[in-house]
Amino acid sequence: MIWNFRPYDPGLARVLATELGRPLKFGEFLTARGFRGAQEARDFLSGELRGLPAPETLPGLERAVELFLEARRQKKIVAIVGDYDVDGLTATALMWRILRDLGYEVITRVPNRLTEGYGLSPLAVRELLERGAGLLVTVDCGVSDQEAIELADQAGLPVVVTDHHQLPPKLPKAQAILNPHLGEAWKSHPLAGVGVAFMLAWGLQRALKREGVELSVSLVEHLALVALGSVADLAPLRGPNRILVRHGLNFLARCAWPGLVALRRKALRNEGQVTTRDVGFRLGPRINAAGRLGQAEIALELLLATDQAKAEELAERLEALNQTRLREQSRLLEEAMEKLADQELESEGARVVVLAGAGWPRGILGLAATRVAELTNRPTIILSVDGDLAVGSGRSVAGFNLFEALEPLRDLCLSLGGHAQAAGLKIQVAQLPRFRAALEVAAQRQAPPPVEPELDVDLLVDLPDLAVIAPILAKMEPFGPSNPAPVAVARGTAVLEASPTRTGGDQHMMLRLFDGSTRVNLVGFGLAPRLPEIGSRLDVAVMLETERFGRPEPNWRLLDFKAPA
């Protein structure tokens, strides 16, 4: 593993540490992370809701609010169409809850991932018109759905698009479009789909409050859904997203809504706290499993449940779906790796992986692509073939912009969408050879990924520094994209003991270090096979974790080690 030390400014570090009343190492960390002033750091650490931009700063919001006010006056039915993943489902649930609270009649529709695919379809528009929809709002989708929105416009059904995906060359003919990529101020900190929905709900609530209409449930309690969707969708945790998620995780931990209570009971070891890791590895996958297997309505029903017994039943069904998802994922990955082994014999030196198989479960393609990309360190697209059509999901690797590579190939695809790290597409099977070759050419134009995995290091420390700075660095939570957990390196530390952990068999390592005054115990997951590499002294790289055995407690985990230089 290559260790990349972030540069820091020693003079500025001393200034920041002094002004904030913190240890020098914290000042070094802040400058390494790009902070240039004490007030900037204070604002980040406090993460107060008053630091959110006004909802009206989001382009398109004022027009969208006008349409909702008109719909309320005319008693129109509002139809919400959301995506089938965690982001889309939480956005749908948030809009449903708030609109119902504000007196709207609301209907919802989530597409079936396996039979309809992503986004707003003409089929959905026709169904919603039959159900009496007078205003349609998309959440976490819509910005690329030209045909469906054109159909709605021809039928006289106004459409408000709330989305956060990359903009297509031509925007759809919607009455209002809310998307962070349309506003310069929002581009650097793009919201998740549920974050965009929250801003719309906030703007509408402010407008109706001026007319004397109040919510019965505080708007900020809905941040539980914003945190769930934003973290699961890997939204960058800087700027507005960090504020929304920071407060949302607190609400998520104590929210009494039956569905969230049941989900916490099923998935979490500690109900007193919810971390980004809990969302990413425990809560989110259970909600996503329903959509991946074509049953997203179960997850939405759970998020909207009002009866605890019913919510517990739905949570149990999600658990069963998640177990099915895990089995299918394992099978698909095995088959994909077999195909890759055969393909490698024909295309040695390829920079991208494109794999296709008949009948591969569509809902699991992205998960398999993620794992193959991790194993090969190459951008990966995995497609499921059905007749003469193939539907695929792509995942990228560090330093490779997948959407940028795919954009010139749009004419080869029937549909294409995504962003730098992930993409989805539909293509004719006959076009796959041309597609694979063209993507390889595009990949060759980008800088090659590093041969070894890379680790960004924030701090160089001595062993005593670790205990001192851990609780201070923990205040930088929540950790995630654009705000990763702090990583530190200690050089030349003496090794007291190195052994497999008692519970990890031959997989995990326990490392005991000593510098003459301070002892530190570290666990390294998956590192036990490297025990023969350990000498009497080591350089160690460690990452901050903010829970231990399910309890909130800052501690350090071993990531990597090397012989002293």
C-alpha cells in the first residue's frame, strides 16, 4: 500500500491550535484537510442547522413551491415517483409525510427495478393520470426522463423534477427542475436526492407558514430520513450534506416512527447511537435489498408504517430479502470472476472490465461491479443479457471518471446515466463489442490507476498522541466521502507482541506496541496472514474509529504496516 502524506502548514497549524485551544496535532490535521481559518474550523465542528443555505438558493425551488401552492388551493392529488434505492425511497417517504401533514392528498409510485428499470417511465405517467394525479413530483430521478415528461406535459400534468444526478445534454420539459448541478453555489457540495427533496419540503413549509399552515411534526425530525438516504448514497459529507447528516443521525437514533424503530431493532447492536457505518453496512443494505429484488414497496411501506406490529413484520421481510440478496450476490460474483478469467486470456493489459451474462439478476449488478472493481483495481461494468438487450451497472476506481469515459459512447446506448464513480446503461447486445472497444480507448486516455492501493495519511504522530487526539478528532464526525476518518502514522514503534486475534482465527491480527512510556493495542482486520513480515520495530498506519463493540468510544484500528525506512 502506498502512503500519501497530506501536506500541512506548520505555521498555520500553530495558529489554529492556539485559537481553538486544541493540541498542535489537531492544528496539523486541520491544515492537512484544507482548513485555512479558525472560524471555518469552528463552523465545521459545530455543524449547526443555521449554517444551511436558504432553500430558495436552490435553482427552480421558487417555481416548484408555486406549483405546490396552486395544487393545494385546487385540491389536486400530488403523485410522488421515487427511485427504488435507499436515497429514492427515503426521499419518497419524506415528501409523503410532509405533504400529508400539510393537507395534501398524496399517492406514490416506485418503479420495479427488474421489469421497468430506473426513473420515470411513460407507463408510470399513464398509471398516475388514471389515478387522478394533478401534480407529479419526482425524487432522486427524472432529470433524464425526456419521453415520460413530454407525455405528462401533453396530458396537462405539471411535473416538478427533484434530482441530483448529472445533467443530460438536454433537460426535460418539466415545469420546475431542482438539481444541485444547475446552481454554481451547490455544485461543490451536491446534495443526495433526499437532500434535494428536503430543501423543497423546507421551502414549501416556509411558504405555507406565511399563510398560517403549520406542520404537526417538526421538519427537522425528517432529517432522520435525509441522513439515511444521503449516507447510503455516498453523498459527500462536507458543506450542507454534513450538517443534514450530522443532525439526521441523531434523529435516526431516537426517532419513534414505527418503521425506523423496527429497522434499528433488526439491524443494530446499539440503539443508542447510529453512525455512518451503521447506515452503510447495516440499515441501508436491508432497505436496498427490497429494491434489488423488485420489491421496493415493502421498504417504502416500512418507512411509512404507523403500526409497530406491522412495522416489525415488514422489517422481518426485509431481513429475509437481504439474505436472498447476499446469496445471489455471491453466486453472481463467482460467475463474473469465471468469465473474467476467460476474458483475460484474450485481452491482456485491458484497462477496463466489461462482463455480460444471460439472466444475471439486474438488482445485484452494481454490487458485483463494485467487488470486481475492488479486486481488479479497474473500472468495471457488468451487464445482464435478456434476448437482444443488455442492462448494466458500472463502478469506478479512484482517479477514474467513469461517466466522463462513458459520455462519448452515449450514441451506442439506448439509455445512459450516472456520475464519476457509478453508471447505469441499457444497450443492444449487438453493440457490446463496439462498446467494450470504445470504452477501452476512452480508458487509455485517462491516467492509469495506481498499481498499489493508496492511503491518504493526515498526521505523523508518536504513540502518546493517539490517546490525546482521538476524542478531539472524533468531533469531525460524521465520516464518509469528502470527510474520511482520520488516518495517522507512527514511525519506528517497538513491537511487544503480534498474534492472531482470539476470535478471528487466522484472519485478524492483534498488535501490541510500546515506546517506553505508552502501550497501544491495535487490531488489524484481515492482516493476520502478514504476521511473518513483522520485525522488532514497525511504521504503522492507523485509522480512527468512533465505536468499539457497539459502544461510542474513539479508538484506532490498524490499516497497514511497514518495516521502518
